[in-house]
Amino acid sequence: MISSLSHLTRLARTGYVFAREGVFALIDTRALPLPERTFIAMARLLERPSAKDGSGRLAAALTKLGPTYVKLGQFMATRPDVVGTDIARSLESLQDRMPPFPQAEAEAVIVAAFDRPLNQTYASLGPAVAAASIAQVHKAEIEVDGERKTVAVKVLRPGIERRLNADLAAFFFAARTAESLSTEAQRLRPVEAVATLARSVKIEMDFRLEAAAASEMAENTKDDGDFRVPTVDWDRTARDVLTLEWIDGTPLNDRAALEARGLDLPALGRNVIQSFLRHALRDGFFHADMHPGNLFVDADGKLVAVDFGIMGRLGPKERRFLAEILYGFITRDYMRTAQVHFDAGYVPRHHKVEDFAQAIRAIGEPIHNRTAEDISMAKLLMLLFEVTGLFDMRTRPELLLLQKTMVVVEGVARTFDPKLDMWKTADPVVREWIARHLGPVGKLEGVVDGAGEIGRFLGQVPSLLNRAGTILDQIDDITRDGLVLSPQSVDAIGRAEARHGRWTAAGIWMAALMLGWIAWLIL
């Protein structure tokens, strides 16, 4: 009861900020019932005259609401199927920048993390060079064999975990309420989307996990000649502090500096795309926040990625799905692409492969009639996800994260070469994966792996049979006289549900009355 009122209060504040920043102006009210249209009209009375125009209103409101909402906005940019293409695009540029917290607080976090004086951890610790909602980065020095070495130190913002957890609890409440009231919401799975956001945020708040992600990517890419990852200093890494090799490179958002170095910018753009696809297809583990500020070119001309708080994973099935889709569009084999969706279990079996192939053809054919610079792989995947509602496909969060990252890396690549042919750039990576995993060698390895799985299953058969027998005995004991709820249990359940319903309704009406009261005061 109390927690529901707390969530509703937080959500009412969110609604008020949305109203002030003009977010409700983005809603097309023509198809809405009268009560909803009236509510939105009342909310718009609170709109500031100086509110931003267009889809930027939502980004402005989320920035004003604080760090959790900035993270939510960045995540919503991966859900064009929910928020619409225009809003998703406007949220892609949502910047996670905040004023730095005091140097003394950062030093206190470091001392507490390692339980020793600061000078026993770092020879020097400079002021913050970058600050975001969750952490800030300092340039520091350490002693290694009598010599000083420069490192980057990431420090967790004090008190941020408590605030994030409270906001995420309110998001879960709103998502569960939406799923209970709407079948369309059930298809879009907002609870799972919030859970994905929560997992991502919790990983970002534990720098040991970010260090592990950087270490894993470094291991995956150690033989890549054009990409690398900073080295983790595990001795100076804890839950609230992360220490990495300092990268003396040129950031990709500094085009003038890149040109001054005489770098081949179109080749750099191709490297960004191919590196991302190689990580996604070959490794099944990719950097999911590859904006220009997180990418550098070092002295050797290698692409270097930083900030491993948001990472994406694809299992073998998803990797094959991605490769087959891209290959199918490259070769215009729409039936094969449709069949991959069915084989992966993404499209319910009551639909026909031929109908889905027709829908995919409607997406693919217009692309082949355009010039190379007009063809967007990210837009293709976005259009592909738009047909999911027609075929009752449930949202796949890992594929949406992949699509969001592809939008970003494609944008980075095109800033260096506006005429970049995305398909020619992707073709060698996709064909290599197809030949390696779906060719003779891959099929032979699949047979060997399958035999191993069968062997493991057969080894578990006795224990599985024993557990099945135990479960059947328990079911027999429970249902021998029928499965009956006592009158007391039924009455208690009824009272609890009625109590919950009354408090939820009261909270909703309270939030609505608060908005109405504020509007009346302004008028």
C-alpha cells in the first residue's frame, strides 16, 4: 500500500515535469477516448511557453528528471517499436553529462574502496576530466617499478545507487500496471524491458563487472590488427572504483584532429562498422555504446573503445539469425530470411512463411532501388522490427540493443564517408561468418557438439527419471482428495485484492487531482 503510493507520487512528479516540458504535445489524441483527451488537454495547460519544440521535448524532460531518466531515455532510443521512430532518433543524442562532484568526495570513495590511504593507491589523482550521472573519471598516476604510469580512474557518484533503485522500482510498478491493463503492452513486454534496463544499470554501478567486460573483450580481440581495448588494473579496481590504462588517442568526435593526423577517414568508418559486426557475429559480445566519445584512434592507428558499462550478448541462435538476415537482404533471398525467423522461433507457427517473406520483400526491394549512400542497414532492421506487430512477434531485447548500436555505429561511419556502401562494408564479415559456421567445417563441428549434448543428456536420464517419479508422487498426494481452497483462504484472498484495488485507485485519483489543482492555481 505505502510502496504503491510512493511509486505513484514519483510517477506524478514525472507527469508534472513532462507536462511542463510539453511532452504531451507529442501525443496524437485523435484516436483516444474522451477521458484521456481531457486529461492530456489539462496537462498541456501546465506547459512552459519556452518549452522546446518537436521531439526534443522528451529529451529535455528526461534530462531535468535526473540520472535514472537519462538512462531510461538512452534505453528508449533502442525501442522505436514503442516510442516511434522520430522520438527514438531524438533520444539517440541524449547526453549523460553532469557537473562533477567534489574532489574530496571522490578521494573518500577511493579510500573506502581499498581501505588504505589514497597515496598508497595512486601516486597522484588529478581533478575530474569527465562526469556523468553514475560516475566521473580522473586522470591519475601510479608507481610501476620505480616509474610513473598514467591511468584513468572511474569513481562511483556517492548516493547514486539509492536514487536509481527508487526510480527503477517506480518503473517496474508502471510497467506491471501497463501489462495488466493492455494486451498490446503484453506483446511489447515493458516489464522485461525495465528488467533489462535495471540489469544494465546495476552492472554499470559495479565496476568489477565493467572491468570483467573490458577484460573479456580484450581477450576476444587480442589478435585483431585494427582494434584494441585498454588494459584493466585489477589491483586498483573495486566495486566503486575502476582503474584502466590511460588512452592517449584522438577521439572520433574530433574530426579536425583526425584530419590533422592525416588519417584515412573513410577507412576509419569502415573499421568502425566491421569491428562492431565482427564482435557481434564472431564473439557474440559487443560494445553497446559505441558513440564517438567512447572511440579513439591511438598512435598506431588502432581503434580503441572505452566505457564498457553497456554491453550486448548474442547466443549462437541470435548470431545465426543476424548473419542470415543480413546475408538474405544482401542476396535478396527473402524466403530464406523469412525461414530463419521461423527456425529461430521468433514468429508463431500459426503464420505462414510465405506471408512473412512477402512482408520482408516489401522492406527489402525499395532498398535495392537506391544508391549506396541511401541504404541504411540500421533503418532496414528498424523497418524489420516494425512488422513484428503484424506477425505477433514478441520483442527480443538483445536484438533491439543490437539495432540501437548499429544505428550509432552507422552514424559514426557515415560522418567519415557520407557515400559509404553499408552492404559492401558488411559483406566480407557476414560472408566469413556464414562460410565458417554454416559451411562444411561448421556443420561438422555442429555434429560433434550435438553428439556431446546427447551424451550429457543420456548421463542425466537416471536422475531426471527419479525426479519425475518424485514429482508425480507429490502431485498424487496433493490431488488425491481434490485441490481445494479453504473458505478462510478464499476470503483472505478476496479481502487482499479489494484492499489493493482500492489503494491503487485512490492513488491514481490523488495524482489526477494534484495535477488538476496545479492547473487551477496557474489559471
